[in-house]
Amino acid sequence: MIMTTNPLRIGLRQERVISPQCLVIFGASGDLTHRKLIPALFELFKQRRLPSEFAILGCARRPWTDKEFREKMSKSLTEEIRINPNDWKEFTTRLFYEPINLDHPEDTFKLKTRLEEIDKLKATHANRTFYLSVSPKFYASGCKALSEAGLLKDPKRSRIVIEKPFGRDYRSAQKLNRIVQNCALESQVYRIDHYLGKETVQNILVLRFANTIFEPIWNRNYISNVQITSAETVGVEDRAGYYESSGALRDMVQNHLTQMLAITTMEPPGHFDPEAIRNEKSKVLQAAHLANELEPWKCCVRGQYSQGGTKSNPLKGYREEVGVNPNSTTETYVAMKLFINNWRWQGVPFYIRTGKRLAKRTSEVVLTFREAPVHLFDAAGGTPTSNQLILRIQPDEGAEFKFEVKSPGSGMRSRPVEMEFSYDESFGEPSDEGYVRLLADAMLGDPTLFTRSDEVEAAWRLYTPLLEMIEDSPWQLPTYQYESRTWGPSEADQLLAKDQLLWRRP
Ligand code: BG6
């Protein structure tokens, strides 16, 4: 069954105008810049959403020239450039590079001078967005350096985007917040989580608050449990240096999964305004807690991928990956059970899981509704299935609703069917990458989809008992091995089996 929509193509994108400005990327020689940021900026350029008075200044320690920077960036966009050679040529006239080490005060003055030159050349009016795509250990010193050089002085003309992870735990996030807020106003700070840039994550808000049918049943009276999954098929790739000290808990759970949890469970805001939305997200995260804070090993499972794959395509185990300690206990998989202590969700278990090298790439939120109070009909599979609303974040962006119907033929047996909505079929155009939306929003000065200081702290506080236990008595929370390209360790299945449930196998 397909739900049809008849969108007017024009008007799908609400146009807002980015003012003349220079986007400064620190960490311009890094992976994120060429894999995500430059492609996203090029996309905005092709969509004619960047002003003509616009420049991108890449900064890193490497002694590249503007020309070298342009060449490096073009290597990661070969297919795009082949299709749009003229656009790329035009786009690169806006790309500049300056070798900068933010730890060297003389470099920040060099940066200031270069920015003034760019202002003259491209008429960017001293309007700047600084993007910290550097190692998290440089977030504090980066903010201080920019502030000391006077580059964050004007809150109307300067803003700073900070990548995740923001802190390593509750205390370090608090400390980092204090430092950042000494350098800039909270309204200038954009803590980015690219999951909030995904169309399907934003759609949870629209689905919930633009329809009348969902909100009345979106609570403990009708929902029996919620599963939130973000599964990846890739391994650690070439990021062992970062991942070894992060693990799935810090890399995915504290930010991406927690944001999906907050959007799914928050109360309706009074109006669609950045602070109203962020107030509600922060509030619900403050009410969330691990199912067993005193004994986290009873509600959390950690795993680590081992070898797997096929004879023709064997896959390495995590401990054999380049740069990984052969005795590493870093988790590449986490599953856990949470509760939210408020009127709407009291008693409803939330199961969240994420992992690398799992069987399938998929992110989804699954709301399972309570069983019908009386079973009047025989069910095809023995027992009637519970209604489920599945919000497909990626891939196959969309949603599906599962419910029972009469099985054809004589008798009155029921069987489940699915009603489906697909972004692709309804809108016929792929959604933009999360970074396209978020970069545009940061440059527009719209903080709705960025994490506020209290939200980021609440998200860390939620996992504190777990982080402390891993730190103090890691044997209580061992990393169970799971074969690559399977659904994680069997201990994670037992976590749900205790509640007579199964993980959904998407
Ligand atoms: C990043 C993590 O934030 O998100 C990566 O650091 C992960 O480890 C990635 O692979 C997943 O993002 P997406 O959009 O592919 O689900």
C-alpha cells in the first residue's frame, strides 16, 4: 500500500538568503573537509543558495597554497566535477587556503590579515563563520585563539561551528562549555550533529506535530516500547587514531542516537522557534536515565567486531585494523535500555543500539504499540502482531505502518500488512546530505538544528554511570566479540529476551 502525496515541486525548499560571508574551515586538510564539507558547499553553490559575495578559507598546518587546496578538493569530487565542470570552475574561485596553527598566536594575526584581504576581494563584509573541524582537543584552544584575536567580537557577524564529540564526558563537556561561552555568546555557538541535518530526522517533528492522529497515541498508554537503531556495515576505516579513544558510545550514542531519542520523545513546543524546540529536547533528556543506573551492566551491552565476511571477501576483526591496539577493549557496538521519567513515557522501555560491521546499513526508530486488549480473531502467524510505526531514517528514507487486516478467504483470520511512505517515490528527488542543510543554517544564523549547551550536558549526564563503570571497572562491561556482518553479540539479544522481546531485523 503506498501513501501518495502530490507535492508542488516549487516551494518544497523554503528559500532563505545567506548573507555575504567567509566560511573559515579549520582542519581543512582533514577527512571531513573533502568528504563532507566541500561537497556540501558545492551543492549549495549549484543550488544557487550561496551569495556571490562568498569565500571559503581552508586553514590547517600543511603549507599548501590556494592552488594546491583547490586541486586536493577537486580530487574528492571527480564525478561531480565531470558532470558540472563549469560550476566547479566558478566555485573554486571562492576557495582559498592559509597555513595556520591555532596554537601559535602569530598565526591568528596572519589569519586576521588574510580575512581582511578576502573581505576586500570578495566583499564578504567581515561576516564570518568559523568551522572547527579539528581534533576535539583543540576546540578550547581554537575558541580562545579566535576570541583573543578579536574575531568573535561582533555577535552579529561571527559565529563558530563545533564538531562532535563536544567533550568526553559530563565534566569535560561542562568545562568546554564554560571556555566556549567565555569566548563567544551562546547564540554564536553551533554545536553540530549531522543527524539533525537529515531530512528524515526533521520529519519526525513534522510527522508528530503536523498531524492530529499521532500525538494522542504517542505516549505510555499506547506505546509498549521503542527501538532506535543505527547500524553500519563499514568498519573503523582509517580513523583508528580517533576511534580508539572514542568507541561507539562517544562516537554515535551520546550524539546521533540521543538526538533521535530526544526528537522522538520531546513534548510539542509552543511554537516553531529554536529556543522552544531546544528547551523541549533538553527537558526530555534531563528526564532520561539508564534502566539500571546502579548496575549498568544489567542494561547495557558492549561489543567489538571480529573477523567475518566471505572467503572471497574476508573482513578483518577490529583488533587487526591498522592503528588499533591488538588488545583493544574499545567498543564498536553498544546496546542499552533506557527509561524516561516523565508523564508521557514513564515505564516505556527505549532500546537503543548502534554498531559497525553489522549485517546491514540502516537507521530507524520503531514504535511498537500495545496489543489489542482482546483477540477476537485467529492470527495467520499464531498471535496477532502489534502495530508498529517504523520511521526509516536511512537508507530508503520514509516510514511504514504495520497493522492487521483480514486475510482473504472464508473465515476471519488476521494477518499483518504494511502501509508505506517513501521520500523517493513521493518527492522523486534525493534529499540533501545533512551537512548541506546544517552548513546553510549555521551561515544563516539559524540554531534550531544545533545542540545547545544544556542539551549536550544532559546527553553526557545520561551516560555517566556507564562511562564511569567502563573507566573504573571495565570487567563489569566487557566488549563481547561478534562476527563481522552479523547483528552484534548474542548478549544484546538477551537484553531484550529478558523483556520477552526481539530486536527488529530490518
Ligand atoms: C559519524 C561517526 O559521526 O557518523 C562515524 O563519527 C559514523 O563513525 C558516521 O560512521 C555515520 O553517519 P551516517 O550519516 O553515515 O549514518
